[in-house]
Amino acid sequence: MDVEFTPLPGIGECHTFTTVTGRRVGVVTHYAGGRRELIHGVGDDPDAVCSLTLSRGEAIALAGLLGILDVVDVDVTGTQHRHPADG
């Protein structure tokens, strides 16, 4: 499966993939505050999406529900900080 990266100048970045049924799913990470939005493509228009804004704790909880046991943050020095999935 290919994950596409799209820079969003002045906003953040978007990572998306296409499901086997042809639906677009992704996450927009905003530069300001690291806010994350879960997005889901609607129809054939790539600009028409539904979104759900998640706090960091909510994003970690969703990752846990999807089977990810922990989330790793990497700061600019390369030091890793582990966060348990239960937030």
C-alpha cells in the first residue's frame, strides 16, 4: 500500500492512502499545535472530504483501537519519547 505525502504550505502536511474499495483516508497534521484531523474522501472530488479533529490523547486512543500499541515522538535532536497507547 502506498501512502502519499502532500505538504500543505502554511498549514501542515497530509498523509493519505486509498483503501481496497477506492476510498481515500488520511491524516492532516497542522504545524500550529500539532492538531490532527482524520480525513475521509467523499465521492470522486479530491477536495471534498469529511474530517474529524482529534486531540493528541484522542489520536493515541484511536491508534490503540486500530492495534498500534504505542506512539513514538521524535524531537529535533533525534531523542525518542514513548507514550503508552492508553494516553
